[in-house]
Amino acid sequence: MSRDSFYITTAISYPNGKPHIGHAYELIATDALARFQRCDGKDVFFLTGTDEHGIKMLQTAKKEGISPRELADRNAAAFQRMAVALNASNDDFIRTTEERHYKASQAIWKAMADRGDIYKGGYAGWYSVRDEAYYGEEETEVREDGVRYGPQGTPVEWVEEESYFFRLSAYQDKLLELYESRPDFIGPAERRNEVASFVRSGLKDLSISRTTFDWGVPVPGDEKHVMYVWVDALTNYITSLGYPDENEAKWKFWPADAHIIGKDIVRFHAIYWPAFLISAGIELPKRVFGHGFLFNRGEKMSKSLGNVIDPFTMVEHYGLDQVRYFFLREVPFGQDGSYSHDAIVNRTNADLANDLGNLAQRSLSMIAKNCGGVVPARGELAEADKAILAQAVDALATARRTMAEQAIHQALAAIFGVVAEANRYFAGQEPWALKKTDPARMETVLWTTAEIIRRVGILCQPFIPGSAAKLLDLLAVGEDQRGFGHVDTLDALVPGTPLPAPQPVFPRYVEQEPAA
Ligand code: ME8
């Protein structure tokens, strides 16, 4: 039987600058969602990449005195390095300047044109280069500084030129029907309400080509025009699966299970993208999820504002799994979040170093010292042992339910709830006292604790993959015994199996003394 497939994507980032924490956050979260389904036995395809066309790229390149391609090459390499530094498990990294992507973008254009949804006209209206978005006049306002701004607070400029249009207005009712009949299409719910009310207020046809520059995918049959960057950008999600060659093996992953994107670009994914796909006769993705924005102690970060924290530096400073854990646990996925040095240190020291790290270190050291370095003997399990082991099984059920709706923080809360309870269990059972009074019971308690660590280690893999692997290594759990199917068994840790010498897995963050 073939395994169920699961396709998940991040947005593709503009490589007009280096990656920032917002990009890292989206990649880490999507990676956790992808790894979760892999651990649960699905055949997963996970895509990320860079969105290299558009006026923003062109203008930045001009400012730096290089070509847009040089700019794209330089920064796309940094985004690729970031994916490696974050231990992202993406199966492909797409760059929209690749040949395969030109092919896919021109094919979807032709499919929409064949459907009669593309016509030539003239555009006159407002455009935000920062958002690469067209806005209706009623969405803009002139502020005190005399500059006109769009709804995301970025300046807009007047554009007037020959342009192809997509008949978006013809899709208004179909889109409303879609949001109605598939309430899970857009998440979280507040994003769905925003999108639906925007669509209800009326959709105008969309300008989908430009003639005043040539940095983009040429319009098939009229090479004076290049495609509007969002037409080609959105197409990346099917380029990677081999579109338009639907015989290509990877096409089985379509439709996508989830597009994970930031809340600022939900409009493109929940309005334009389904309209393009319906027009081109392609199935719709199952879900578009708009996560929140990260703020540095409450301040919005952006390349243009220049208050960007480098994800590489952050990982080097706090440790990769510490950064991954902090963002996934601390910020309810879907809401905005803030980070600060103190919040990262407090959260990771409390949950990783103290709760999980100490529990593992204390129990495994006791096993090394008192049980001859092998998996302890398991006597009959007491109610307390069974209760804590059952809690890990419940946490898996909770994690499955919450991860299916991208509530990553809730999945982690359930898993670390087990860790907190396991600490109470360990303290309450006092295996160090049992050593003298009831050594057989001590072994059972240590076995149960090791078994809890095995279960938690398996459950933690999607979120903190490197550290979870170390924990499972310390328990000599085989590589093929680490899927979620192996959580609910009492037969995995076989008494008498030799264990490696215990090693601390989660170092405590210690504040450095300021230099004298
Ligand atoms: O929007 N916090 O690219 P991009 C959290 N190329 N997420 C953030 C963030 C922050 N401070 N800043 C940005 C684009 N993001 C387009 C996407 S998809 C076909 C094309 C998120 O480099 C943002 O919401 O501006 C988006 O999902 C992703 O990072 C890339 O942003």
C-alpha cells in the first residue's frame, strides 16, 4: 500500500536582502509541521525557496550597482545556508529564476488565457513596490508627510501602462463559495473573515503584466511584457512538482496540504492563487495558513527598517534547538510574537535544561551507576508508572489533533506537560531512596523514567530534531524505531540492553560576565 502523501510549503522569500528572523521563524515552523507528518508515516514533500523577480529586486540591485541576477545569486545562497543552519528538512529549494519555473509560469499563463480569463488593456492605479501589490485608491491614504501609503503602511506609486489583466472579478462568487464550503481553507479563522469580507466588497480585474522593465518571466506570445511577480511567484508551488508535466512522479503531491505564509500575504494566497488555479483547471490547495509576525521586543523588524536580527548569530549564540524550541513554544502559531534575550533564556533554561535535560541526565546517570549501564529490569508496573506512560500516549493524540490545525505551540505544551509530570513522578518515587529499601522497585522506576524519555524523545523530533536524536541515541533506540507508531509500546526498551554513557543534551545558558 502506498503511504499517504503530504505536501507543505513556506512562502518563497525575496532575496533582496539577507534572511531575517521572520524568515527563519516561518521555515522552522513549517519544518516542524513537515517532520511531524514524516514521523507519523506520511510520504512528505516540503518546499521552500526564493522569489527572485519583481521591482523590489530590480531597485535594490540598482542601488547596489549590481545586476538583479547577481543580487539574487548572492542572497539566495544565504537563504540556502540558513535552511542548512536551521536543520530544515526541505526536499527542494526553488529559485524562481530557474528554467523549470519559466516553463511552469508560462504554462499556467497559457492555461488561464485558453480559458478566456486574460485580456489586454491599460492599467492606471497605485502600486507598492515593498509589497509588490496593486491597491485600490480607497485602500490608500495620504499621511501628514504628504506621502500616499497602502494598507500595510508601505508607500505606493502611480503606475500607468499597457498591461494584461486577469478576470479576477469573474471569480468573486466562486471564491466566496469556496470559503463557505471549505471553512478550513484559510486559517486562522480571523484571517478567513478578513479575506471573505475583502472579497465581498468587490473584486476588480488584476493587472498581471508590466512593460517598463524586463526582469521577470516573459509573457508567452508577447515578450514586450513580463509577468507581474506574484503570478510567477505563486506558481512556484507547482513548478517544484513538475507542472505542467502531470506525469511527473512528484505531481502526486498536489494538491498541497498546507501553504504556510505570513499574515501580510494571505490575500495573494487565498484570493489570487485559488482564482488562478480554478482558471487553469488545477485542483486547489487544502489550506492556507497565515502565521503572525515576530517583533523584537515589540518592534516590527524589516529589511527596509534596518532592525534585523541575523538568524545565524542567534543560532550560534543560543543553540539551534533552543531557538527552534523558543519560537515554536513561546509564540502561539497564528498570532504575533515578541522575542527578547530574557524570554529566550528563561524559556529554554526552564523547559529544556531544567525539565527535560535534568530528568534525562539524573535518571540515565542513576542507571549507569546503579544498573550496570544497561536498561533496568522492569518489574510489575504500578498505577503511577502506568499513568505517566499513558500521558505520553495522550500527548501524541493531542499533538496529532493540534498539528493538523497548525497549533504547534499546543502540541509542544502537551508534550512538555508530560515532561513536567515525569519530573513530579521521579521526585515522588525517590529512586535514590529505593536503592536501599527496594532495589527491584528502583529498577522499575528507572525503567519507567527511561521509557518516558524515549516516548518524549520520539515526540520531540519534529521540533528539536538534533537534541531528540541525541536523547534517543542515549537510549539505544534504533533509527527505524523512532516513528510515532513506536510511542505506545512497552517492548521498546529491553531490560539488559547496554546503553551508551550518559551525556548532557541541553546545556544551560549562563549569562556571560561583561568584560572588565
Ligand atoms: O512576501 N515575522 O517575501 P518576503 C514573521 N516573496 N514572518 C515574517 C516577517 C516577520 N517579521 N517578515 C516576513 C514575500 N515574514 C513573497 C512571498 S510566496 C509565493 C511569495 C514572512 O521575503 C512573510 O510573511 O517579504 C512571508 O511569509 C515570508 O516571511 C517571506 O517574506
